[in-house]
Amino acid sequence: MISNSARVPAPSAAPCRITVCRGCCCGDARKVPGVDHAGQIGRLRRAVGEAAQVRASECLDVCDQANVTVVQPSAAGRAAGGRPVWLGLVNDDEALADIAAWVRAGGPGLAEAPGVLDLYEFTVSRRVGKALEG
């Protein structure tokens, strides 16, 4: 169960942005069975509150990592050196809870990610990364 019990910081001009892939493989019960794909985005939105914008995206072109979630830093986080963090195999509520807690604490550039998220993090090609930024 994802909890929103932590204090949510006041929204800034540009809060963190969380992009959840829902393209050809991510969000597909045939590729990743046993996951409530439709409910995942709603639970994440409730958990982060105003600390982040959560949006669904078409295919992010890293299908071998389904389900993919990208956490982009807030304006303050980017100014502090934060960069987008790509997380793969985000298929359980515990991972969503860790992502939400991190974002509520400030996200990339402002807060350390929970250690377990290191297991989900992966690097994408510049081409794929630029497509999300654009």
C-alpha cells in the first residue's frame, strides 16, 4: 500500500515530473502479468500529491525494462545538478512507494533516492533520453 503520510512540500513553479511508460510493452498484462497497470498511475499520483506531475507516455523505447518510470528533477533539483533518473521493472507498489517518498523529499538533485531504487535504475541511450526531454 502506498502511503501519502509524509508532508508534501509546497508546489514550485516547476515540480518534479514523473513519466510512466504505457506504450507497446509497458502497461501490457501479456508482457508483465499480475500488475494492476491501469491503477498504477492513479496510485502514484495520489502518493506524490502536488510534489510532482505524473503523466503517461507512449513507448519510451526500452521495452526490455517494462514497466519504465522516469523521474525528472524539479527546477530547483535541476539547478542543484539533478538529472532524469530512469527506472525499469517498476512492477510493484513497494517500488512506487519508494519513488513517491523520494519525490516528496525533493527528488533528483535535492534528495537521496532510497537505496533500493538503485536496483531499478538503468542508463538509456542519448537518443532515447533526448526524446523524453524534447
